[in-house]
Amino acid sequence: GESVGLHLPTLSVQEGDNSIINCAYSNSASDYFIWYKQESGKGPQFIIDIRSNMDKRQGQRVTVLLNKTVKHLSLQIAATQPGDSAVYFCAETTGFQKLVFGTGTRLLVSP
Amino acid sequence: DGGITQSPKYLFRKEGQNVTLSCEQNLNHDAMYWYRQDPGQGLRLIYYSQIVNDFQKGDIAEGYSVSREKKESFPLTVTSAQKNPTAFYLCASRIPGNYGYTFGSGTRLTVV
């Protein structure tokens, strides 16, 4: 398949493990954060979001944690599956300004 | 089904040629965006449009041009002035009052 990120940081896990993907954001004024999943050769897909007045939000098998003190965002994926293999991007914005994307992390899940 | 359609999926350009990438949405979204994606990098904003007949430069607009004559359409032209156009191009749209973007499936442009 196509590769959209040959030199991305890579996280390799075994099927069934929990995965944690980290992101450091730059703008202390950012008030909204999103995690996107991008499979090879496709556009990014929305996973989960969180506002700056929260420090944790849970979805189905995914949890986002926000630490505003150190400007850090993490995405936790429970019971990782081979279908979770993709590149994951965090994005930040202030108000309704344009999103600013991080460089991404490649998640590789081994059976 | 509503969504964003980008075409073509693959595009080859000879040096010195202009090419136009298509982005069409039937989501009734006002704001539309063009991003470029290179290996090892995140998404970089080329141009965006908040409303019909209006658009603004993003972070890497040099060598690109856009138009927004219709709400549904936001085509991107890669001109011969863009010296390194080989990349994956993504179009996105957003509902006013909503933070998140919906992305198309991308166009991979290669200079031959």
C-alpha cells in the first residue's frame, strides 16, 4: 500500500495490548483537540476530541487525556487490534480557527 | 451518502505543467481546506475558504492557486511555480460552529 509517512515515530505493539500515543502541542491558548486516524492511502478519520476544560474523555476502546500544564495530549487504545494499524495525528485549535496538526505517529499492531 | 470527493486519486504531471485537483462536497459545509502531506511530516495548510468567493493563503501557498465559485467545489491548481509538487493532497470541509474537519480520500500527485 501507499505510505504517507516514511520517517514517522513508530509504536509497535502486540494484538491485545493497550497502546498509548503521545502528542506535545505548542499553543497554550488552544482550547480544542482532536485525534485523527489515517490508514495508508486514505484521508484522516475523526477518532475522538476533547475540550480544554476537560482532562479526560472516553470513547469506544479509546481514551484521550489532556495535561494542560505540560501541553501534552495522549490517546490510549484498549485491546489493540490489527485494524488499528495506521498513522495517528493530534490536532489543536483555538476558537474556530484552522486546525494545526502534529507530525503523526505510526502504530503497528502484530497478530 | 454525503461526503467529500477528491479526484483523481492518482495524478502525474510533467515538469512545467499546471494541474488541477478536484474537491467536491455535498455536505453543505461552508469552510473548505487544502492540505499537503509529505513523508515524515504532518498536514500543512495550503489554502482555505470560509465562504463562497473568498479564500485565504495558508502556510505554504506559494506555487498554488484556488477558486471558490460554488459552495460545493474548491479546486486546487498546482502551478509550474511549485518546485516540489510531488505529495499527497488532502481536501477537508467543516460546518460553521463545529471544530472538526471531514476529509476526502486524497490525491497523490507525482511529477514525472
